[in-house]
Amino acid sequence: MKKLIWLVCFAFLISCNTKEKQVEKKEKKVYDMYEPSEMAILMNKMYAHNLKIKKEIIAGEIPTEFPLDFLEIHTAELSDFKSRSERFQAFSSLFVTAEKEVFNSQSNLPIKDRFNNAVGLCISCHQTECTGPIPRIKKLLIK
Ligand code: HEC
């Protein structure tokens, strides 16, 4: 199971800079040498967590606890081909603010809108930083 998760992570990291077809062929072989960046690990955690929240919201539950490890977006190391741009930092802050709103029980906005706003900021940042995972992130949106 763990192996599978890394394999999936790997596929997404590579999709930021190479063509997907190549990955499918090479995936198995390169796997041993691949070490995901802290940021890639965090991103996959955030994806999984938001998927869980989406299911809860659809089931009529209201999520209450902001996952503090999301704050690691401000410090986690990116993979070595990227540096933390000012733009990245600005989007990190916007994203964290939006994600916190999902857990704000005082908010007047419907939970669905707050959740979709947060996912929208995942997508906004990805539009400039790493477009590969966007189709997958869009699946998090609640219709
Ligand atoms: C501030 C910009 C930013 C925000 C906000 C952001 N991402 Fe990312 N994301 C990145 C960057 C940059 C990478 C590439 C990571 C690296 O280079 O180490 C990435 C990578 C990923 C990956 C691929 C990870 C891998 O295995 O390589 C996924 C999946 C992902 N993000 C999902 C999300 C989701 C879901 C959200 C919102 C909950 C989100 N991202 C919010 C910038 C962002």
C-alpha cells in the first residue's frame, strides 16, 4: 500500500515537468531513486485530507478542525528544481486563509462555497507553479 502511494506521488511530481506517457513507461524503474520533496508529501496529504472533508460535507457533516499541518506550506522544501517565489508565498497565505474559513463555524457563507473557495486557491497557485495536478485537484470541487 505504501509503495503504491509513493508511486502515485511520483507520477504527479513528474507530470509537472515531463510528458505523462514517458512516465508510464519509466515509472517502475525510476521509482527506487525517487525521493519526494517535503512539499510534494504535504501536497498529497492536503489532497487526501480535502477529499475526506469533501465526503464529510456531502454527507451533511460540518468539519470543525483546521488541520494544522497545512501550515507547513510556508516552510516545506520544494523539490530542487523550484524555489519559493513571492508569488508562491502570496498564494500560500491566501490558500491558508481560505482553508481556515472551511472550519469557521461563525461564517455566513455556505460550507460548500467555503470549501470550493479553498480548492479554487489550490488551483490558482497551480496555474503558475505546477499545472500537472490541476485536473485531479478539480475533482475535489463540490458540484
Ligand atoms: C502556494 C501554491 C500552492 C498551493 C496553494 C497548492 N499547491 Fe499543490 N503544489 C504546488 C507546487 C509548487 C507543487 C510541486 C511540489 C514540489 O515541487 O515539490 C505542488 C504539488 C502538488 C501535487 C503533486 C504532488 C506530488 O506528488 O508531486 C498535488 C497532488 C497538489 N499539489 C495538490 C494540491 C492541493 C489539493 C492543494 C489545495 C488543498 C494544493 N496543491 C495547493 C503549489 C501549490
